Amino acid sequence: MDFRGKKYERGSNWSDPEVVELLQLWADESVQMELESCLRNQHVFNRIAEVLREKGIHRTGDQCREKIKKMKLEYRRIKDNNKICRGGRTWKFFEVMDRVLSNRPNICYSTVGNTVITQQIPPGVLAAGDGYIHHHHHHHLTSPPHGISHSHHPQELMDIKCEEVDSDERSETPEPPPSIVLQQTGDDHGMDGSLLDGGHHDGSPAARVDNPTENAISPSGYMDPNVSGTSSGMHTSGPAFSALHRLRRKRKPPRVKDPLDDVLLKFLTAQRVVEERFLQMEERRMQRDMELEDRRLQLEQRRMELEREHEYRMFTTFAQMVNALRHGGSMQTLGLDLSQAFPQSSGQATETAGPPPSASTSKDSSSRVVQHQSKSLPNGLKDVMSDVELNPTFQQPEFSIYLSKRGNEIVNSCGIIQEGYAAYHADKHDEDKNPNGIINLGTSENKLCFDLLSKRLTQADMFQIDPPLLQYPDWKGHEFLRVQVGRFLTYYCKASVPLKPENIVVVNGCGSLFSSLSAVLCDPGDRILLPAPYYGVIKDDIFFYSTVKPLLVHLESKVTDGDTRPFQLTVGKLEKSMQIAQLQGTRVTAMILTNPHNPLGDIYSATEMKEFLEFAKRYKLHVIVDEVYMLSVFGDVDSFQSVLSFDKLPDPQRTHVMWGISKDFAASGIRVGTLYTENTDVISALGQLSCFHGVPGPTQHMIAQLLRDRDWISQVFLPTNRARLKTAHKCITNELTAMGIPFLNRHAGLYIWADFRKYLKNPTFEEEEKLWKRFIDNKILLTSGKSFGCCEPGWFRVVFADKTHLLQLGMHRLRKVLEEQDSEIQSIERGPISDSENRTKIAEDVIEIGVQLSPPDPALDGLIGLLRQQIRTTDWLQRNTPEQFAQENPEVYEVFCKLAEK
């Protein structure tokens, strides 16, 4: 309950045990000295209130001060008027207050029922520094809290009956713990006498024993190095404290008001007003300078963007010219006007003036334009125009009048992954209902442990519905779940220190974490450094909400100098990408690392991860470490080490670790993802967004019970899961080896990165997409390398975490497709010279400059494919037409026209 409201601020409902605890702390010698030595004592009562709260008594400093004040007034009223309470009994706290305020010998007091029991303690006993506690039930010794010590020697107890005394101190506060003995000293009205007498109450030898000097520390935190002894009864040196308090208690004569005080006050007030005004003007000036600087940076960024767009148009034009040559056209075919190379753009330029056409009308009109223009083209460019018609690179994106610009971007961003997933769900394989359906070897799901999970998740401890589970929770996740996640990660990540639940956020999947983190760590238009190939859905996760795009660090299969394996990520490659981004004016704010890697299956060593984190620290980049496959390592030699196990992170405030149950627990349908970070600002920001990505309460209870069952996880699930993954991996690798398909032999994750480049008719991404569609037509789903950002066409990811008979059926269909593809390639290589090749050979005889056609260069093909991919992912064709290009760059346009005429 919150006691900070006005309704409780001056409350007086105190029970007798609460008053006893209050007097026990207020009467402490160090507290009394602190009250005596300061003019403002609110902080003292605040600290007393904190000690009371630790004992379960929830009071504020103002309430403690008001209660002491009332008790002083009651005491003085009774003492001055020499009155007694009704029924002939004295006030129940009079004896206690009288001993404190009259500087009597120290006493201890406690409560028995409604009776306040006081006991006098000899000073000699107090000097020993021991504590005495009288428990009204058991009468045994316990350790006093907060350094308040008591005597071990019981004295005669004085009982004061108080059951009939009128008092307004009534409360429903629960009974406090057994009361303890407290030594009493004089307060601000009775301290002088005791100090002037040397701090002793008698002349006994025990009172004159010299004790070691200590700093007196009060429960409120006050410390006076001049005080020897503590509240345990160790008395101070008489002369020193007498002189000190004589000076403190010396009253000063009233100060005569000086007429110049008013003048000085007015002068200081005016000076403060002038200074504040000056500071306001200075702040406005600095803000204006910052706005001007931001405007300058925006203009500079816009200028650089225009320059990049100009270069991009140049590369696009060059790519079209090279594409025309590669498809068998002679040099004369380049005499075609450049507008014919972009028929869709020209068509769009004429259509944008009217209302937006429907998707079908747009497609039909564009195809008619292509057919009409192809009739008048030379034979060499008819193939080019047919490719333009079929190639989605040059297709106009669909536009809906019912969606916003962002909505249309989201709809048109649907890639190969989404297309294949939709096709799979429309025609899913089922042994009984649809045996000829699509077998999914493209989606990374673990389908090997359903029997284990179904048995565990149907046990009795999983089914519990409490009221909090059906109410709005803490959006970061119920505390009981975050506690279990912290213990789970501490154990299996081998963290150096226990992970705190307050540093954990639980949402509905790691995709939601990527979306939320991109929103709180990046601004719109920022880039996130991402090694490629990468898990393809990340691009959409960080873009849909935040319009943040990845800055790809392309990795190659060829092992170059300094590399030890294909597609190896190094700090040098990261440095190169960052330098290019800085030259281009691109702002990079974060980096994503997946370990174990998806789709490569590589496991980064601890040394590599520390190097990557050091690199990120140099550039002040946030690092999102995705460890969602950390328990899916099944190799006998391979080992995984989490970054949470590091003794010290290079930049812990910018390191954020993700994990979920989808992969390691074969439960991708239970959407639970977790994030651990030591950055409290990131936790707070994610907590605000987590209301959109919450996990249902019953699901949180189920996952907490699952993570709590350490024996089942370590002894049943993980060994069985790893053994089944190993068997399924061997099944697929044996099939790939038999077909002669190279692959990365890794033992982590649920997939294999395989090389199908030899089955492409041409080393381009268009051929890769055709092969992928051929797989779909033959009811087998794989994921192409293009959807993962791979810069080399022909790589595919094959998921093996499925039942053996489905894997065998899927590989049988795969083998059939590849055999047909290989036979077609062989027939093309052995067949007669095609018409386009004849035309090319005839054109070579006419050309004055003799050249020999060389076989297609894979590097050039890769460049062309990369350019087409970049064109496809931008709206440049919709924003730039050939006519506009000719107007903006007449010199460049004229050069190309002259070149085409030669």
C-alpha cells in the first residue's frame, strides 16, 4: 500500500507495538545527538521511517515526526499539570518519555499484550556493548537489528497497565516482531544536563572504564567521528562532549535587522533574474545553431543521395546494354532508343496522370506495350524484351487505393520466402489427406520431438488458471516467468553471475524482438550491419515498423587469404563495410550477429565474438546477438559458448542477447522470445512496445513450468533431441553426397547450406529463381540463397529436422528435379548452335574491330544479377523515366546515343 497520499500524511493511527518500535529508534543516543546538532531534522525522521519499513511498519518521516511531537506535548502537559489519566492510571508511555526527556538512566522496554514493560539497565552493563532483548513469549536472547545492542542481565521489570487508557493510536497494522531493548539518552530538551555531567549517571567504576573509541552510527545513517561508543551503551568522554555541547547550546543574541538587507535582497533578486534571462537567451541561441546544423546535414545528405541516384542510373543503363549484348544482339541493336529498354517506366509515366489502374489492367497494358515494341525490334533484342516481360525486376508493383504508401510497400515487399510459405500452406503434404502435397524442407522448424513435448505439456502441473493469468500482466512478462528464464539462461549459458529477472523481457517471438529493437535503437532510414547470407525474415522485421534497412556485409564461398572456411566473417570485412558506409554518409547504429549462424550453421568461437564486440564498441554500435539455436548443437566436437558466459563484455550497455523456445524446444507454434540486456533504458522502451507483443498468461505459466523442470530438460529432452538431429542430418548429407552436391558440413542448427550452382543453366539469380520454382512445381520447398542475401546464385538451404520417411520422399523428389535439370543442361551443351549464336557469329564478321566472344564471365553475371536485385528492391523505375534521364543528363544521354550509332 502506498502511504504517500495526503490522506495518510498526518495520520495518527499508531498501535502500541508500532509506538514502541518508534520510541526504540528515536531514543537511540546517536539519533538524539543528531537531532540536537541540526536545525532541520526531516532527514532523520525519514531514515527512521525507512528502518520501520524494513520491520514491516509502513510510515513516512512526517508521520514519525508528528507522532513524536504529539507524545512530547502529552508528556509535558501531564508533567506540568501533574495530571493522571482516567481511572487513576498514568499515561502508559509517561515513564518511557520521562526517562528519555529527563536524562534518566538507560532503560529497555517491550510490550506484553497491551502492557508496556520497562527495565532499567546499569551503565556498567551497557558499557560492555552487549544487547539485551526480552521476548514476551519465550524470554530468550536474539541478535538486535541495526546495530542496537542491549544488556544480557535482566533487572526488575516495571509493568504499566494500559488497556483502559484513552488513546487515538489505533491501527490495523499487524503485530511487529518481538520487541528489543534500547538504551535511552536525553533528547533536545534534556541533553545538556547529561553532557555537562560528563555523560555518566553515577560514579561507579564500571561507568568510568575507558573503552575503545568508535564512530557512533545511528539507524538513520548519521555518523559523528567525535562520538565514542555506539548505542550499545559505550559512553563518551565527558569533558570533550561537555565543551562541545556547551558551545552548541549557547544561545545567540537576536540579530538587529540592517536596513541594507532589503536593498541587498532586491539586488540579488534582480541579479538572479538577469542571469536566468541570459541563460534562456543562450539556450535559444544554441538551439537555433543546432537546428541550422541539422538542416545543413540534411541538405548534405540529400545531395549525396542525389549523387548516388545518378550513379545508380548510370549502372542501370550499363546493365541494360550488357544484357542486350549477352542475349545475342549485335552492336547495331544498341541503336534502339533508351526508352525501349524501359517500357514499363514509359508506360507508367503516361498512366500516373490518371487514376491508379487496377493490378490486372496494369499488367495487361504493360504486356501489350512490350509485344507492340518487340515487333519492330531486331531479332537480337526480342529475347531481351521477352525477358523484360517475364522478369519481375521490370514489373510495375501493384498499387491499392485502399492502402497507404507504407501499406503498399509492405504488400509489394513479399519475397520468395513468403511466396513459398504461402504455397506450402495452400498445398501441405499429408500422408492420408494429401500425399502429393508439398514437403517443406525450407522452413526452419524442428518436427522431431512432438512425442516428448506432448507428454510433458499435458501433465497436471501445466494446467493452472489463477486470476493474475487472466488479467493484464506486466508487459515485460510475468515476474515468475522472468525469474525462471533468468535461472535457465544462467545455467545453460554458463553465465558468470546470475542473470537478474529485471533485465529480461519476454514477448511473442524473436521476430517481435527484432521489430521492437529496431524501433528503440534506430531512427527511420538508419542501417543495421548484417553479415550475408542471413536469415531472410530479419529484413522485413526491422523494416515494417521502423523503415530501417540492413547494410549487408557480403561473404563469399571462396576461401581467400586470412580465411579458414567459406563465408567466414572477419573484423576486416566489417571494417570495410563501415568505411564505405561512412563515405556514403550512411548512418549505422547497430549490428546483428546470429550464433550459431543461420543459414550457414557456423559456430563463432569466443575469440571471434569478442573481436566482433570490440569492433562494435569502437563504432558505438548496438549488438543484437541472436542465440536462438544455442541448444541445437549436436556435433561431438563442436561446442557453443554464449556471450553471457563472458566475465566482462566490451560494452554491456550496447549488448543485447536474444533466445526463444521455437528452435531449441521444437515449439515454434508457442510464440515466446526473450531478451537479456543490462541497459535499463532499453528495457523501459521495450516494455512500452511489449503491450503489442504480449504472451498470454496461461502460456507464460506453461513455459515457466517447462523451464523449471531442469531434470527433464537435461536428462530426457536435450539428449533425445540431439540424437534425433544427428540422425536426420546424416540422412540428408548422405543423399547430398550421393548426388554429388557440395555442402557445408556443420553440426548446429536445423539446416544445411548446399551448393546447387552446377544445376543453373546460367550463373544468375534469374536461373536460381527458375530452379526454385521448379522445385515448387515438383512439390518440394527449399529456400534460395537470394532470399538470404547471398551474393552468389545457386545456394539453397535444406532443412532436415523432420521425420525420416518425409526426408527420403523429399530427397527423392529433389533428385528427380535435378536429374531433369542436368539433362537439359547437357542437351544444351551438346546441341547445335542456336539462332541467336548464329546471328552473333555473323555480326562478328561485320564488326570492324575483331573480337572473339568469350564464355560468360561468372563475375559479370553476378554483377548483373546483383544490379537487377537492387533494381527490384527499389522504386527507382517508378520515379525515373528515360525522358527524365535525358533531360537531367543530356551530355550522358548524347554520349550513349553516339556510342549506339557506331
